[in-house]
Amino acid sequence: MTETENENSALTALLEFLNAVEAGVVAAKQRIKEAKIGWDQDKIKWEDAEGSSGKYQRSEDFNNPEFKAMLKDLQAHGGKLTRNGYFYWVFKNGSTVGRKKRS
């Protein structure tokens, strides 16, 4: 190998290492961000409702900081998640959340 080939090989290895570090940092930042999101379901105003799959509760308590944190958490999980014995989902309008007790 020539000196230039060695330099190119070392540079390639360094760039691959830095890309891996960057991917790790991005993943860690996302996990930290998700862990910081906390909300109290009992501080959100829920209304009883019934749909094609039976009874559930819904909320549009948008001015409530707890609701906003819940909505952000749901968006980070693709619009659906299970937490504290309830299944939560975001309706298509993006501002209504439903929840149903898990059996």
C-alpha cells in the first residue's frame, strides 16, 4: 500500500467511526427526550364516548399542559401507546385523544 492509500483508508475508517458516533448520539438524544416527557392522565378532562369498538373516553383538553405533553408523547410513538393500564390513540384530526382501559 502506498502512503496515499493508507491515508485514504485511515480517513475512511475515521469517517465511518464518526458516523457511528453521530448515530449513537442522535438515538441517545431521542431516548432522553422521550424519557423527559411526563404527563398525568388524572389531570386531563376526559368524556365518556362510545364507538364501533365499544365504550371509551376521549379528550380535547388542548389548553391543558398535561394534554399537550400527552399528545407530544403520542406523536413520538406513532400516535398510539399503552400506559398505566390504558391504550391511548390520536384521532385523525390530530387534536383529539381517545383512551380505553386494557383488560
